[in-house]
Amino acid sequence: MRAKLRLLRRKFVPYAALAPMALIVLVGYLGTVLWSLKVSLSSSRTFPAHDFVGLTQYARLFGNERWLQSLENLALYGILFIAACLVIGFLLAVFIDQKVSGEGVLRTVFLYPYAMSFVATGLVWQWLLNPGNGIQQAVRLWGYADFQFDWIVDQDKAMYTIVIATVWQASGLVMAILLAGLRGIDEEIWKAARIDGIPTWRVYLSIVLPMLGPSVGTAFVLLFTAVVKLFDAVVAMTQGGPGIASEVPAKFIMDHLFGRANIALASAGSIMLLLTVIVLVAPLMYARSRVGSRKGSK
Amino acid sequence: MFKARRIIMAALASGYCLAAQAAGPRAEVVHWWTSGGESAAVRKLSEAYTAAGGVWVDTAIAGSEQARSVAINRIVGGNPPTAAQFNTTKQFLDIIEQGLLNNVDAVALKEGWDKFLPETILNVIRIKGHYYAAPVNIHMPTWIWYSRAAFKKAGIANEPKSMDELFAALDKLRAAGLIPLAHGGQSWQENIVFTAVLANQGGKDLYLKILRDRDPAAINSEAFKKVLLSFKRLQSYVDPGAPGRNWNDATALLITGKAGVQIMGDWAKGEFSQARQVPGKDFGCIAGFGANSPYIIQGDAFVFPKTNNAEAIKAQLLLASVITQPAIQVEFSNRKGSIPIRTDVDSGKMDLCAQEGLKIMKDKSRQIGNGETFLNPDQNGSLADILTAYWNRNVAVEKVQKDIAAALRN
């Protein structure tokens, strides 16, 4: 009888320890998501209204040119940002892994931008990219009178400037993660590759990269969350401009929550953002669990 | 020995209590007047309130949207300030409808606000017969400023008296190598340029049909199409560095004589006076084209969050009364660049442009509210989005008309 009680208590203790966190997740995350869903189905303005208007807000959302532009911008930004960060981070990690002297200093230098806030990064890059006072003006003063680099005020190219600023900031983090992964690779692999006479770049591409799978996965998840959250860099650099060229969903939602006093439309926008993330992440997680179960059953 | 000390302590204690009671009604005021000129102006209000026996606790928050969000969050959260700044627009209509504001009927009726406040302001502060805000000033957002030095360099002898003359002057400025129209590429500034064109070219009737009545027939009309085309035409006179520029940097272009014209509110006067420029000598101000051009009214007001605390209510009523007195109105407006809410003030102490504004205000038929007095923040914001997209991109004007009709429909 006593043994049974002890067993029960041992089983119960972990759940008790997890209970506060579980409660917070339930109420704080799920509860607020459900609340946003409720508000998005109402006609709330500054304050929540307790009526039900069906999918009117969603219809309004998808008739809104600014929202559609922000989705387009987010897709473009996501692809470019994640690809550029992974490639640049990987190259930096590989070069640092070559047992260079001063490795510690280099690692700090490359990781330093990540210590800055997005706002500070955006502001400084805005100054650099300003056609009148920044890089364009500097190169012109050096003698190249018709050098053009006014992307930040160009309707079609403003988004690329945001990619530049945020890739500069986040590559260091990717480098740090991939460097840690590279350090975990067995020395024997290199010896075997040298014996087989495989060129170094081929070793990296076909052997090392697949082994870095988990590290790349981690970096990808961090970058993906940064993409969905993109707000402060846009506000600091272009305020969504010129016009609505560099609008992003997070900024659309924030503007409508406060300035436009339309929390229903903002909630509809945030539910759509959540659905987009679920749609993109769910197949990935399903595939991962399939791979995991296959490995386990072996 | 001990008795004496006890008596002294008792005397001090009672003296302190008396002093604490003598300190008048405490008013915590949330506002967004943080620039140099604005701070000087709000200091006049706090000095007047202190002289009337109150205690002013200043809570300045930079950024109008942030200040309003903080005020709303505090009102909902149960820790409201005594007064909060809003614009004289529909921004606080939702809060009134939720029953979260106190009214100041006692002051409004005693001092006869109905008699001297412009109709457009009364319409936003007087809801269902109760007065929910104390207006502080009147700003006109669509003054046309010009640099006399730039005009001289371009050979423009007289100030433009119509839209066509304005375009001619802008052409001359461009030919002289100057920036014709100094503009900051932010959507609220594009909204101001649009409002100026609508008022000056469209006229008062079209203005009211579009912004007050939201009449689809008027929005799709030829006259409004011409207004939109003029608006887009002004964009061609703007320099490439305009996107994202702040309004005061654009005014700086006029001050240094690099640009000719700016369409901006009367708060720009503060920039000119900081640079020690004098109206009529260094720069000029045009309220509108024609003798009957509409004078667009927007402004700031204090709202009074709901509270049952007797001291706080006393503070609210005292504040409402103090800031609407003629003398304080002139002091405040001189530093802020606005004009007083009442025309029965001594305008001798105000500068040329303010005096002209006050003169026009006396003609009630020319008073007209800003878009935000008719549209709620959501409608106004949607309109601003469409206008800024049209300003920056090549969109067919018919599509713009359709989009505006859709945005203003609900």
C-alpha cells in the first residue's frame, strides 16, 4: 500500500511542477488567441463589442490593398531573409572553422550586430541608405556622379533594403549556431575524405551539410519567427513607405489596434497571420514526426 | 521641556495639514506636446492653472498615437489621468459611448460655450446635449507657406491667388533650379495636401459632400476626379528625397531658401519663428485661394475621464474653465502657432498669419471641419492609405475614386 502511494506521488510530482506553466500557456496563449478570434468576428472599434458579424472583417481585410501588399511583402521578405541568412551564416561558420587565428575576436565581431535592437539597426541603415545623405551621396562625392542607390525611396525596391539591414543583423546568430554544429563533426570524416580525394567544397555540400541538419533546423525556426514578427525594422527604416511599399502584416495589425481604433480588423489580421504560420509549420512538423517514428521503428 | 517640544510638533503637524489642504485640486494631465514650442505653450496652461489655485501634474508622452493609447489604456484599466489630450475629432466618440468620460456641463453652460465655439467643434464635443471636452486651440492644417527669397530668385512677383497660379509659380521655381514643393512623404502629410486641393479647387460644397456626407455620386463625379488629378500633379513638383521626410525638415527647406512652397498646418510657424524669420518679410502664408475659401478647423482638446472622486471633479471643472479664458488662449496660441478657440480675444499680440486666421474665423460661413471631425479614425485612415498609394504609384484615377467610395461606405 505504501509503495503504491509512493509510486503515485512520484508520478504526480512532475505534473504538479508543470501545472503553473501549463495554466499560463492555456490562459495566456490559447485563451488570448480565442479572444482575438471572438473579437475578429465582431464589429469592435476602440472597445470590444459583443456582437457577431460573421466574416465581414475578413472580407474587408482581403479587399484592403494595404493588407494584400503586406502579405506579398512578407512572402518576398521571408524567402530572401531566410535564404540569405542561412547562406551567409553558413559561409561565415565555415571560414571561421578553418582554425583561423583570432577566432574568438572574429566570432564576437560577427555576432555583435545581433546584440543591437532592430530599431537601432533600422535607424542607422536608414541613414546609410538615404539617397541625399548616405551611401549614394558618399559614392557620388568620390567622383562617380551618376551612381544610383535610392532603393529605400523606390516603390519596388524598398523591401530589399529591409532585407539588407536585417540580414546584416541576423547572420551572426546563424553563424554561431552552425559553428557549434560544425564543431560537433568528427575529425575522422575529414581524414576519410582526404584519403578518398574528395574536394573540400564537395565534402561540405554532400557530407557536412546533411550532418548539420538539426543545427540548420534550429536556425531556420529562429529565422522564421523573426520573419513573422517583423515590425520594428520596418517602422524604424521606412514607416511602411514610400506609400505602402514596405508594409508588413505586423505593422498593419499594430496600426489598426491603436491609431485606427479598429481592433476587430486588427484581430482578423492577426488570426490570418496565425493561420498562415500554422499552414506552413504543420506539414513540417508532420514530416518530422514521420521521420522520427520511422527511425524509432527501425 | 517635553511639553514645549510636543506643542511645537503639534503646531508643525497642523501647519503641514493646513498647507496640504490649501494646495488646490490636483490635475494629472496626459498630453503629447513635447517639442520646444509646444512645451513652452503647455507651460502657460500649467502656470494659469496653478495661479487659479490648482496643482498641475504633467505627464507628457511623445507621439500623439502613443499618448492617446496610454490615455485609453489607463481609462480602461481604472487608473485614469484627470485630463487627457485628444484632437477635436471623433477620436473619443467611442469612449463617450462606453460612458467612460465625465462631462463639464457646469462650466460649458456657465461660460456660454455655445455662443463662441465654432459649429464644427461643438459637434464633436457636445454629444447628446452634454459637453465632454474642453477645446484648447484651433489649428488650420492647410496653410500654403512660401519662402520670399525663393520666390524672388524664381522671379515670382505676386503670391498665387488660384490653383492655376500656384502651378505656374511651381513651374517657375522648378525652372530656377529650386525644389518647387517641399514635402515630407508621410501619409498624414499627403492627406493635408489632398485636403488643401479639395478645399481650394473643389470648394466647400464638394468638400462637405465627400467628407461629411460620403456621397458616392460626389466621389465618382468629374469635379472630384479633377481634384484628384491636381493632387497627383502636385507630386511631380516634389524632390526625390521626400519619402519619409519629417514635416519640420521640409519647413527647413523653405527657411534656407532651397524650396519655394509648402502646404502644412499653422504649427509650421513655430519653425519659422525659431529661425527668427518674420511673416511678410521672410516668408508668406496663404490661408486659401479666393475670398471665400474654406478655413479648415482641427485642434486639440482635453477630455475628462470618468471619476467619482470629488477632488478630481473639482480639478476637471477648474481646468476646463481656466484653459478657455481669452487671455490664456492668446498666450497658449502664440507659442503653439494655433489660433484661439474664441474670436473675442485681443489679437494685437498675435503675429500676422494668426491675425489673418482669426479674421477669417469671424466669418462663420467659411468655417469647415477637418476630415477627422466627420470620419472616424478607421475611415480617415483608409482614405489616407488610398491617397498615399495614389501619390506614390501610378494608379488610374477612376480606380482611386472607386476605392475611396468603398472605404468611406461603411
